[in-house]
Amino acid sequence: MSDDQSIEDPPTGYWAAFGYQNHILLNRFVPRDDGKLTALCGVLTPPAEVSEKDDRPVCAWCAEQVQTGQVGVELPPDTA
């Protein structure tokens, strides 16, 4: 989170499954030149490998950011 961002207005994202875990993908992100998406924790994935949250374990770092209020959770863009 940037220093000038209010704690009352945390960034928002949604849980998504890819790789071996569920991660948070931010709703507002900077596109990468290679087209991959970056999870809140820094894990990269091609968009084609992202699915809805499932029974995989959650990323501990992403979960901590949600639990401490550093990021808000919303429905994925396709279902909102």
C-alpha cells in the first residue's frame, strides 16, 4: 500500500485459484508486458490458468493482507 493511500480506502481484489493455492488478484493492476497477472503476494500466472476460488489452500500472505484490512475482498469481475 502506498504511503498516501488512506487506510479507510484499501485496494480491493478477489480470491482466484491458480498454481497450488488461492491468491488475491487486485481489481486495479498494472498490466505486465508478458500478459501475466500478478497476485497480491507477487505470484505470476497467465490469465488462462485463473479459475474461481476452490478447495486449494489459501496463500498465507494474501490471507494476512485480507485479515488485517490491507485489502478488501469483492466478487470476481465475471460474477459481480
